[in-house]
Amino acid sequence: MLASPSVVYRAWTEQFDQWFAEPGTLLMKGEVNVPFFFETHFEGQRHSHYGRFLQLVPHQLLELTWVTGNPGTKGAETVITIELSPKKNGTQLKLTHAGFADEDTRNGHEEAWPEGLANLDHCMVKEAS
């Protein structure tokens, strides 16, 4: 990622609607065990997302639950772990998404996350400049 660890961390905990969630739908506090909600809109469909942060270590680690309907996680409560470490001119981000109900759902998310993270990087670098 081109953005710093602090910018990437803030994007996940305070600015989710600037790179992922549909603007105006985000209900999120960057606090452990506080439920959050947001929507995404894709191909004319509304997709509700729910979860809560399990761990927050500023600028280093985020762990959160992630629940969506079909075709998302199909109602399964999955867990996303994001590890952040500084690197020259940016951040090394490692995202692990686990707990899917089936392999097709896992594969779909594995294909989708690179696009989402590219959008995060684009939006956060743009905001920082």
C-alpha cells in the first residue's frame, strides 16, 4: 500500500465509507465489540454487511467479524485479520479472511479483495495529497 500504516488503519476504523461502504450507510465506531453496519451497492443490488471489531492495535492490527447475505458470506460470520507493517514509502498489508461456509464463497472473496484493497490505496493516497 502506498499510504502509511496510520492512514490505512484509519481507513478501516473511521473512513470505511470513503473506500468501501456506500456513502451515508456506515454505522461504525472503531471500538472492540461494538457492532457495525454498512451497505454496498453492486450491479443494482443492495448488500448489507454486519460485524464487530475483535482486536484493534492502532496502526498494526485489526480483526473483525464480517457477515453478509447471499452471495457474500451467505450469512456465515467470517473473520478478517489485517496486519499492517511500515515499509519504505507505505505499508505492507496482509489480509486473511477465514470461516467461509463453502469453497466457492471463499474463492469469490479471494478474487474480490485485491480490487477492494486497490481502491482503498487509491482513495487514501488521494486523500493524503
